[in-house]
Amino acid sequence: MIRWIDHGHPDLKISGMKPLLIAAGFALATAVHAYDPLATDGVASATTRDLTVNDASRHREIPVRVFLPSAPHAAPVVMFSHGLGGSRSGSAYLGEHWAARGYVVVYLQHPGSDAGIWKDKPIAERMQALEKAASGKNLRLRVQDVTATLDQLAAWNATTGHALTGRLDLRHVGMSGHSFGAVTSQVVSGQRFPFGDHADPRIGAVLALSPSAPRLGSAEKALRRVKIPCLLMTGTKDASSIGHATPVSRRAVFAALPPGDKYELVLDLAEHSAFTDHALPGDVERRNPNHHRAILAISTAFWDAYLTGNADAKRWLDGAGPRSVLEAKDQWQRK
């Protein structure tokens, strides 16, 4: 709070001077307290807990890793679905930052399309195993994993003595994922696939890193029912041999989405691995440290705006905020 103390200094008696000084003080205070999605204000690193969701109806166990913020009160929840051949331990930089910003972050691991499909295979057979796992059957299993995990989180939240008791604000849930995890996020957020509509009404916003347009049919028809806020991130070199995704096909998702609270970031020279912790075999471009900075800043502002209703975050997102963390050739748009 700014306090005005008039000690009778002669300069302050000049007509119009006090309002000007008050205005200057207000502007200074605004600048000092400006919204910053990268700030964590010295918050301690998030604690992690590895748990298992037992979906008895499908005889399926889903390993999860939970990033818990330091504050003990109930917090909004962000889910994360890994890419093909990944695990709950990947892309930890996202979970660590979001948790430091006050979110409970839940990383899912999807049996059948996780690291287990390639780790025990000879190197020559790994690509074949990955291609086989990129199936409609596994996509359906992943979508069901999201629903089962949300159900289990609700049960844990209400169970006395559990590590998550009272820690989850399940009225505010975001869904995110990379690559195959992005497709998983798209489906549970309303994108229609041949196996039906699996939108989960508990999800209030979605972040898709390296999204994919439907391989068959019209993207507009598949995506027209996606009404919740969406943030899509890709790169000008974001291609994948599995699924034959290209930078152009990834951008078709944003183009097909109905307008209203939809955003797209395209990072210059970012390859598919730019959204993960480490480079992948076959990468050509040198990793740009600013890519992770931009991903963290813009994704955090998105969650703050749409999961917590932070008006400053929304103004940052819709105004000049994103450009303040982007480089000249990065592309940013909204509709």
C-alpha cells in the first residue's frame, strides 16, 4: 500500500504536483507488482508422490506421479499425458514449475504406449514397436485412463488420511499432453474420433504440445465441438515419422478449432523434442533455451487465466505479454 504523507514541503504546495506524484507512485507500484508467469516468489520445490490408479473395471493399473505445491490447501489440478514411448517421469520441468505456481500436477503413464514397449527391445526393433503402439486401441485406452484417474483423484481427495486428502480443487481441472498425449488431451476435451465422443465435462481447459489433426475426415467436423479454452504449441520443425505428422498438419488443428479462447504458439526452429526434457536421436537443430522459458510462461498464464480466473493473467495473455518472452521469428496468434 502506498501512503501519502504531506510534511508541508513547499514543493508539494505547487498546484497539480500532488496528483502527478500520486500517479507516478501508482505506476511504480503497478510495475513492481506486474504479472509475471515465470515468478515463483521463492516457493519451495514441489514434492512428488508416485501412486497407482487401479481401474478394476478394465483390470488396468495406471502409474501416476503427483507434483504437490507447498501450500496445504486445495489447489486446481493439471493433468499431463506423455508422448508415445514416454513415462510419468518425462517433461518434469512443466510439472515442477506449475506446482511451484500453486497447481497440483498429475502425470499419467499409459501402459501399452509407454516406455515399456521399447526398453527391452533390440535397437533394430524399437521403431517397429513404437509404430505398432500408435494405434486407435491405445488411444482409446489412454482416454479411458484420464477418466479413471479423475475418478480416483476424487476418491483420494475425500479419503481421510490419504496424501491427497483435501488437496485437490477438482472444480478446476486442466488437461495437457505432448504428441500422443496431445491427441489424448484433444479427445477428452471434445475432439471427435471414430470411436465416439469421449469429452470429459470436468476438464475446463486444454494445452496440446505438438497437436495432431485427424488422419481421416474433416478436421473442422472433428473439432467443432471443442468449446473449452485451448492452447496449442508446436514448432516450425515439429515433425514425426510415426503418424507422418508435419509442421503444417499440426497447425491444422488451430485452424479448425471454433473461435473463442483459442491460442497458438509456433516456436521458430523447434523440433518435436523441444517440448520434452531432452533432445531425441535424429534431432538436427540445437536446442534453444528460450523455448522452455516461453513454454513455461505462456502455459502458466493460460492456466492462471482459465483455471483460477486471474484477470491479470488474461490481460497478459491477450495483450503484449507473450511477445515479451518470445523471439522475433516465433509466431503467436489467438481467436
